[in-house]
Amino acid sequence: MRRHVLAGAVATAVVAVTMTATGANAAGEVFDNGAGGERYVALGDSAAAGPVITPQRTGVPCLRSERNFPTDTASELGVRSFTDVTCSSATIDNFTTPQESEPPQFDALRADTTLVTMGPIGANDVGLVSTAAGCVALPGCKERDGQTVHAKIEAIRAELAAALNTIKQRSPQAAIVVVGYGRYLPAGGCYPTQPITSSDGDYVQGLIDHTNQVLSDAARAAGATFADLRTTPGALDHTACAPAGQRWLEGLVPLSGDGAIPFHPTALGMNAFSGTVAQAARTAKAQQDKARQDAAKAQLAAAAKKVRGQAACRGSKVRFRVLTGRAPVTRADFRVSKKIIGSDRAAPFTFFASKKSVQKRAGTFTAKVRLTVPDAASTITVKIKRPKCSRKR
């Protein structure tokens, strides 16, 4: 009898997550007047939205909490703007297709978006919550399911890759963090605190771990950063097996008192996880900056090979030129040995000197050339062959 009551509680929780209200804030914008510089968009399912965790954002059908980890992450990073379009019951398809009254989550992405967290996502695609509920209702789910759910998890790889590619297309300036699911159960579970057998508990956590691996692989392939919530310091002490009030992830029967529903993060967990996500965001930004600088340096190195120096006699004068070959040259200083004899800061980077003045100067002709791109600059020296008319007689 107890088993049926517990199964009913799980079913009620699952239904609660799929319910929607009216008066949606379709834009998902929380604020756009922060002190920082990042423009942050959060995407994901209920593990990010925080359904029923109080207080809930008013007028939002996706059951987003004001204490979900995206909100805490935005606060920790001190972002300029924050848009939260995470939505309970979301699947990967809902990134690009509406979810009842809610527009596709990707509609929130803009060209000036600088930070995106994607996830957690995928649990609803493969039925993780219903699988866990089935294990509670009838033990032995590992044997019954075989590799069925694992196969569904593998099947989302292509969708995740496509989603990440679209994010990069829509928000090319954004650093991307893919967020995984947390550690729900320790090895062997904790029966009867959580009424699932040791074998089934390991099976369910194994499905979560497999989903995380697929998310991590997708992040790595796309050049994004993976935020592994299972590595949050203290995660093993705050699973669904922890005492009431200490759980970061709820078990079957909610005991946290904050509104968190079964198999979802608590407000305490959301806050703890935000530290992991914020650090992943910092790492992603640092990697993005380095990649941008490396690309800029490579661009400058390639451009430097196109630059040439030239001197030619033109009547009573010698014309000095820097031939840019369309390289991003911003300044040219013409020199004889180390002495600057003229400069130019605009194309065609030309300087004229009288033959007599040049003839008086001994030494090598060179041009010190400045190349500049948005994320880097360099200075090179190119040799210039002395024309006959400028040689001493």
C-alpha cells in the first residue's frame, strides 16, 4: 500500500511540473540595468527553472523561481542584463519550437548576448523522472529497462550539437556554459530514507551520469564549458539522502519547506550550484578571451607577411611607401637606420623627402609598421631598398 501512495506522490509532482498558468512574460527579461558588462541568457528545463520553489516569478507559466541557480549566477557575476527563459517540462525541441504559450527559448538569444547557460536539458527527452518514478513504484527497473533509456540518452547527441551550433550563430559573442544534472543519490542509495532499492538507485543515478556525459561531450565538441554540478564542493553530503533542510536535491517526499518538488533541486541546492555555474562562466569567458586573442595574433602574423616597403625616385624627391597588401596597417614610421624621417597614419602610407636630404643620410632604409585588429596589435619592421637616386654621389 505504501508503495502505491509513494508512486501517487511522484505522479502528482510530475503533473505539477507540466501545468502552466496564464499571463506569460514571453521575453523572459528579468533586468537590464545591472552594474556589470555581461548580457546573460539562461536556457534549460525545470532543473534550472525551479518549479514551485518560493517565491515564484509572477505571470510566468514556466514556473521559474526567483531563487533558481540562473538568478543566483546572475547575481554572483553582477551581469548587465539577465534573461531567464528556462521552463519546466522543456525538451531540447523547445529551444526552437514553442512550449504551449511560451515562445522558443532561442528567441531570447541576441547578437549582443555575451553569456549563455544551456541546461540542464535532456531529462524530459529521455523520461528520467518517469523512469525514477517507475523504479519507486515497482523495483527491478534496471532489469526491466535494459538499455532502452541509455539508448534514448545517446540519441540526443545530435540535437545537442545542433542546439549549440545555433547558439553560436545567433549569439556569436557569447561564452557558452552547458550545465549538467546534480548528484541525486550516493552509491547504493539510502533505503528506506529514499524508498528505492540499492540496485535501482545506482541505475537511476547511472542514467543521470550518462546524460551528464553526453552533455559534457557536446560542450567539448562545440568549444563550450561544462558545469558539472556533481563536483560542487559538498555535493555528496547534500544528496536526496541528506536530512531535511540539508538537501540540495529533493527525494521522493519533499522535506525542504521551500516548495521544491521530488527529484528537483531545492533552493539551498540552487544557491550551491550557482557557484559552480558562475565559476564555469568565468572559465568560459577566459577561454573565449584567450581564443579571441590567439586568433587575433594569428591574423596579425598572417597579415605581416603581406606588408612590403618601397622607395622610388619621383623627380627631385624620394617617395617612401608601405604596401599593405590589405593588411590592417594603422601607422608607418619611415626611418634611416634608427632615425625617423617621416610618418603616415592613413593609407596609402606615403612620405616624400628630397633627394638631397636623403643622400646625406647613411644607413638602412626601413619602415616600422603598426598593425591593429580588434583584440590585438603588433609592430613589425620591413626593409626598404635604397633607390639609386638616393645614394651618395
